[in-house]
Amino acid sequence: MNRSYSRDTVEKSRHIPVLVDEVIDNLNCLRGGIYVDSTLGEGGHAQRILEVILPGGLLIGIDQDGEAIRRAKENLKKYKENLLTFERAFSEIGTILESLRIKEVDGILFDLGLSSLQLQDATRGFSFQKDGPLDMRMSESTRLTAGYLLNTLSFDELVAILYKYGEERWAKRIVRRVVESRRKGPVETTFQLVEIIKRAIPRSAWPRRIHVATRTFQALRIAVNDELMVLERTLPQAAGFLKKGGRICVISYHSLEDRIVKNFFREYRKQGLKAVFPKPVTPTREELQINPRCRSAKLRAGEMDPLHL
């Protein structure tokens, strides 16, 4: 198979879709089929899906990030006759399909990672490498921000968030520093938080493969957007729209997400959803060289058994 990544691709585009060839293969995209990209982003995966399912196919793109929807529409404008976009949370996939009077689809994709667009926009507060407000909301309609959590929750509540959603073993030390800092004034920016984390964790204990602030930022983002609960509720709902032989693909980026996805495939086996492969697919060495951000990506895929009653 010819790989989709090249250095030219990197130079021409800020956003590189993760595991795109593997997604196309395991969604089993068919010409004329109906597919859902539940995390549309800037449309990287969507473009490849559309290229395969045309003519006659339909792709439904969902994203709660309004700017992502605008970018995707621009990037995919030549496919507009075969693309429907919705600025909604992917938890509303059932409502969206019902509104379109679509009872079943051929495939559904969830890519649970942050987009380059979100990481590069400092005002969104997702990146510990850019100074900006501690926002971290996936959707502007959400009121809760990371800054609000940091400045209002109790010591025990913040520790629980960092342990549960970031698996951060230095949670108590980090939160103690946060509480000390906010006595002097609110913790308002990403760089403020990064400095607090750096002071809290002994230099000798900083992780080698990831930034020292990664786990704390992950935990706050998950808490702000209630990501794990939403994912747990949505996967069974989405699978209920798969036709016999239809596929669902999920790309996760940390162990908490992957655990939910793995358990979902195991539990939904009774409803006829069988895993396409026993272990998750991970990026190739070639892809990692071109897009180091995808190093933690894991793809799991399931198929609705055509023989299931």
C-alpha cells in the first residue's frame, strides 16, 4: 500500500490526520456508502473517506468546535454535495442521524485527539507550549473553564482530578503549589500553570518522553469537557446505527480513553459487534518520523457481525 504521508504533505498542511490509511482500511469504506466522521476537525480523515466513497456516497461530519467546522468546510468545499456538517458534540450523533431520517450507516469514525488548530491557537489554552488563558473548552457553549476549576475547587477536589484524569503521581504537590499561588492572585495563564508544575515536581522526576505538564493539562481538559463520561455514553449509541457489516473505528491517545474503548468492544460483543483485530493498531515508524505527535495513538475497530440475529 502507498502511504499517505510525505514531507511535502507536512510542508503544505499544518494538520496531519493520524493513522489515515489504517482508518480507511478498517472502516472498509465503500463507494456509495454512508459514513460519519464524529470528530471532523479540519477534515483530514474526511477527505480520504470522501475520495473513496464517491460517487454517490455521503459523509456526515460532526464537531463541536465552530472554527474546526469552518476550516473543514473550506478544505472540503469541492465535496460539498456529498458532505453534511454539524456544529454539535459527538454525543448528539443519534439525534443528528434521526433528524436526517438515517436509520443505519456503513461506518463511524472517532478521532479523540486534539487538532493542530486547537493546539496552535494560544487563546484556547490547550497547549503548555503557548501562553494563553486557561480555557481548554472544546466548545464555546461550555461555561466551565480550566481556570475556573483551578481557582475555585478545593485542594481535595483538584487532587482527585489530577489523579483520576491525569494519573499524575505528583498531584498533591502540584495542587499545594496551585493553592499557594492563588492566595496571592488567580492562576490565569497556561505559562503560570506550567511554572507551578515545574516547581512542584523535582527536576530528577520529570518524565523523559513527555512534557512535565502533560498529565496536568490532560486532566484539566478532560474535567472541563467531561470527555470520558461523554465517550462512554456515546459509543454504544453510535454502534446502534451500524448496519450489518458496518464498521466503527476509534483512535484514542491515552490509557483512560483506550480502556473505555476496549471495554466497549468487549461488552458490545453480545450485540454483535466483533473486534476487527485483537490488539490496537499503532503508528508506523515512518508516520512517527513525520508526525511525532501521534506517538500515543491507538486505533481499535469493530464490525457489526452480518450473521448476528
